[in-house]
Amino acid sequence: MNDRARLLLELADDELILGWRNSEWTGIAPFLEEDVAFSSIAQNEIGHARALYELAARELGTDADALAFDRTLEEYRSAPLVELRRLEWARTIARHWLYETADAVRLEALKASDDPEIAGLAAKMDREETYHRIHAEMWLDRLLAAPEGRTRLEEGLRELWPYALGVLDDELRPVFVERVRARLPFELPDVEPVPRGRHEAELKELLGEMTMVRRSAPTGARW
Amino acid sequence: MIWEVFRQERKGQPFVHGGSFHAPNQAFADAYAREFYARRQESVALWIVPREAITAIEEFPDEFDLKYRRVDGYSIKERLREARERAGTASTDGAR
């Protein structure tokens, strides 16, 4: 697999798995308005994943569904940050904010890519991600504004920090670290990133659930 | 805190009340209004107003039955035709 396909799959897998994880809040988010908003963000992420898989599929001579559903666990390129399951709300917001902040750095780099298809898709995704960032930032402010929210957010951020560091490569990571540190009123430690390519145990369970319909229907079935 | 949303479906059309929701502040209200009333491109613009900023007026006394002030009070058609004739701009269909 060439670097271009690998890059596209990393992005697509991150968006698909995070979209799936965020959609696990549908129906049980802290209140109705947030339920709708967070579910909508999850749908957007899955839409981005589809567009990215389609681009990768042309490179690899397959189709988007095959890439999303038919690969083995080891073939997924998602960052461990997006694979973690059943985080309570403050941790969900911590992950959401860390991911969106990292993703912004990554999209800025991709928009400047020499590859017009990748640059174009990154620009298109970024127009939606802008609102995801606004959503993440408003929640960050909200949690930081009250002692309980701040404590719980801080715990979540500390726990997820090594995972967040693993979303970006060595070249882009310093920009991300700088932005996170400039934004938070407390320090996060210097730690080793949890690298991409290693998978959290929860991913296996997620893939089982996510591919259930696909596996139950003959290949090529349409609905 | 409750927010009222008014939505415009197409440019140039009036804003119509769309509904209401809970949000703790303006930032949340903006985000939720987007998701509730525009994520399917069903609005071209939204007005988001804290309910407490709206002044409701409900008492309108009408003690002397001034029916000539009401649109259905009496017909203006005949008077309009006469006025047009006087002004020399009589319209052939008379009703316009």
C-alpha cells in the first residue's frame, strides 16, 4: 500500500470509528438538545469517512464499503484515542476537544497538500469541522467554568492526553501540543504518545457490532 | 434558559417562529439552533432570541366596536374606483 492510500485510510478510520463512538450517545446524551447536536456531529464524521474511503478505494481498486467493513482488525489504521469506549460525558468532551484540535492541525496541513484531490476534500471537510470545533470549544468553556466540570474535564484530559498525542505524526504533533497548552488553565505532562497501529481491546468489539449487518447479508446486497 | 428560534426558508421571505429549546448561553444556543433548524438546509437564516427578551402583549380592549378599523369592516372597492376616476387613472379591471 502506498503512502497516499495509507494516509487516506488513517483519516477515514479515525472519522469512522469516532463517528461510531460519538453515535453511542444517541438517545442517552445528557439532555435532548445535546443528543441531537452530538448525533449530528457523529453523522458528519461518518460522512467524511465515506468520502475518504471512496478516494482510497479508487487508489486500491476496491469500494468504500469493503474498506470500511471487510478489513481485519490489524488492517485498521485508526488512532487508539478514537477507539476508547463508554467514556462518561466529561471524558467524551475531553476526547472530542482533543480530537478536533488535532484534526484542525492535520486539516490545515492537508489543505496545503500538492495533491488536489486531498487538498479539496480537506477543505470541504474543514467547512463542517469548523462547527465541530465551535461545539467542542463551547463545551470546554462550559466545563471549565464550574469546579465540578473543571475537575472532571481535567481528569479526562490527563487520562486521554497520551492517546491524543498519538493522533498526529512527529511533524505535526508539536503544533497540536502548543495549541492545547495555550488553551488550558492547567498543565498537561510530557508523556509518550500511544501510537497509531496499536489497537485498544474495545476496537474488536466495535468492529463486531459495526460489521454485523454487512456480514449477515451476501456481498453486494443493497438496502 | 429557553430560546425562541425564528427561521427564514428563502431569502426575502419573512422569519417565522420555528420552535424553542433549552441552552445555557448564547454559544450553546447558536450551535443547537444550527442543528435543530438548519442542518438539512431547511433555513437560509435564523433569529435566536432568549425568551425573556420577548415582550408579550395580550390585552387589546375593543369597547366601542369600531368596525371601520377592521379589514373586514366595510368595502373599499367602490371608494377606490371613484377616487381613481377623479384622479384620471381609472383601471379597467376596477378591482386593482
